[in-house]
Amino acid sequence: GAVVSQHPSWVICKSGTSVKIECRSLDFQATTMFWYRQFPKQSLMLMATSNEGSKATYEQGVEKDKFLINHASLTLSTLTVTSAHPEDSSFYICSARPAGLGYNEQFFGPGTRLTVL
Amino acid sequence: SQQGEEDPQALSIQEGENATMNCSYKTSINNLQWYRQNSGRGLVHLILIRSNEREKHSGRLRVTLDTSKKSSSLLITASRAADTASYFCATDAIGYGNKLVFGAGTILRVKS
């Protein structure tokens, strides 16, 4: 149980294009999903918290107009990197927190590697 | 930054030896969690220890938590080559809205 998927697992795009990454909780409902970014040999940095049915909360320094987050259902959140540039190349990981869980355990997706040429 | 620190940054041991990784953090917490990440992959949850717990075991893993020192350690006993990965601690800080703050991580290499 508690499986989170991400799609695509990797994507290469040209500078200036937009890329959408999906995060799905496969066997549980998640009222809250989180999006992280990880640069090579570094730790995960939280980008934003996505709550079902409401606007995402972005961490300081993360441009909300560049990283669009939609959490339209209890099992799906999407991250769209708009007008991607080479510096946006990174490993993007989502996590989902099961609804009704009494403590903060998050289940992570396998990640999406974005390369912007 | 609320990000914690982990040491060592990298650890290389022989198969069968024990591996100890340490994590320090800055704020009061609800719990602390340890994750493993194989190269280029997602995170696997290893163990969660609550703020009122001092030690927890899961298989070959032993986690300790000292809230007075704001530190935790992860011990992997009888290591295997398959344990080669990056290990991260993550804190669920009080008043931080269910967000996890990850440490810098320790890269463990187990040589066979």
C-alpha cells in the first residue's frame, strides 16, 4: 500500500517550453501533497505544499507563476514548469500525506528528472 | 534555513560492518524520520521516531533520538552492498505545518 507514482519519469525539453509533471497516490487519498526539487548531490528542498481544492502554498524564493501547481482531486497533483530554462533542470519529487493520518508520514514518488536544453 | 545537518557527508565501509549516521536539527519537533534514496530514485521511508521516544528498531536499523541535543542517529548493522545509498533525516517541526525539513544527507557506500 501507500504507493505514489510520478509521470513522466524523465523529460527533456527545449528552453522556453512548459512541462507538466503528474503525481498520483495510487491506493490512498491525499489531502496534501508536497513538491520538492533536488539538485545533484544535494538534499531535497521543499518547493510548495499542495492542498486539494485550494491554492498551493509556496516556499520562500519559489516563483508561483513559474511553478504552477494544481491539486484537483484527492489522488492527483500536477506541477507545471512554465517557460523552462536550463537552470530549472533538476530532479523533481512529490510526496503525498494520507488523509486522516494522525502523524506526518509522507510517501514519495519515484521522481521526475527534467533536463532543459 | 531550518535544514539540519548530517554527518558524515560520506561514509565508506566494508560489507558486514556497522554504519552510523548522525543528524542534527534546529527546532522542536513532533517526530524525526529517516529515508533512503538510491541514486537517481525516489525516497524510501525507513523509520519514524516520535519526540517522546528515545530509541526505535526496525530489522537491522536502530534509530536514537536525543531531543535535548536536537540530534538523532541511524545505525545500520551488518551492512550489505545493497545498503549503498544516500540517507536523509527529515524533521517534522512543531508549528511548521506538516512540512518535512530534510538534512543534507549521508552518502553510504558498502564495499563487497
